[in-house]
Amino acid sequence: MKLTVKDVAALLNVSEKTIYRWIKREAIPFYRVNQQYRFNRPELLEWASSKHCRVAPDTLVEPERDSDLNLLFREALEAGGIFYRIEGASRDEVLGDIVAHLRLPEEVDRNFLLQVLIAREEMDATVVADGIAAPHPRSPVVRHVARPTVTLCFLDHPVDFGALDGKPVHALFTVVAPTSRSHLRLLSRLAYVLRDPRCLAAIQRQGRREEIFREVRRVESALAQQGLASDEPDRFHGS
């Protein structure tokens, strides 16, 4: 969605004069369309986050997309991939190696994404099951991402992520999505996947890719047959 100067001023809680001043200094990402200034919502949110700007809640409200309504967890996981023997002796080192493995467009600032993930963990550890974590931004602030992905990484050695049960983490699902709706939907789907004993067991023992993909497809097929909604409140995302 392309935003106007007026829209951006309202979202960032500043005057339009301030926005024009930032444009003149090229301090804010913008485009010129038919002699008018326009702004891309994900780019704006990423910029605002990096500058520690106070943004209005409306910044996170996005128009519904048809692709979000039909989003499947297994498709996002197949797009993101499964990786083994991720290295790192600490949480931050592990996250750094994971970000290096993510299948992202070249334009994505991986260092910025890493800092976002670290900041998320500092605020509230994302451990969701015995030894399994789901590191993710609190909102989709990564620009240049056209489709959502889920990447499953197995660690070479378990690492302490500050879980309440004290257990080290050995597997991590990293969610990267272009919209808030797809972001929340994938996290909700992950909750369903981890409730399934067979699927959870395959992940706990670091099963082969084919086995994990098969189990995830089975879970989602069962959900579709039962007609269960996948948009339940997200217990991973927090408030």
C-alpha cells in the first residue's frame, strides 16, 4: 500500500512539515509517483523501527489480501526450508547463523533482521515447547519480502534461550512475513503443528526433511477436513 505524506504524518505522530523536511534531506524512504510523494508501509515501518520512532497503532493495520486467507503453513515451510547443524555457542550466535541461512531476497538487510530478532528475545523469550523456539519479529518489519516463509533450523548443540523450564533450545522455527495477517496466521498454524504428537516427535528427534514435511501436510489436511479455524489468538506473538 502506498501512503501519502498526510498518512505518514499521522502514523508517525509528526507534522506534515516534518515529513517534507525528512524528504528533502532524504532521511526517510519515499517514492515520487506522478509528481507526488508516496511511501511503502513495510519500508516505513522498518525505517521507523530502526530510528526508534513512536508509531501509531494504525501502522500495523494492513488491508486483507486474498493470499493471506489461503496461506498454508506447509507451503511457507517448504519455501523457507529445513536446515541442520546450525552453529553457535550462544543465543545471539545461533540467531546470526539462522539469519544467514534464511531464503531472503538480496535486498533484505539481514543485519537489521538479526537485531530485531535479538531485541524480541531480550524482551520475551520465544520458546514455545520443550527445546523448541519460534524467533520472529513482533510485526512484519522486513521489507522486500513478497511471500511469507517459515524456516526450521536444528542446532548442532542445544543453547540456552532463557526458557522458563530451563531447558536449552535445539530447534527453531523462524517466521518472516510481509503482512501482519500472514504473520499471525503462520504463528497460529505453528501452534497447531506442535500440538500434534507425531509431528512434534519428528521435530524433537530431528527427523528427515521428507518426514517433517509429510507430518505437517497431514496435520493441515486434518484441520481442513475438520473445518477448524487457524486464526486463533496467537500465543507466540505476545501483546
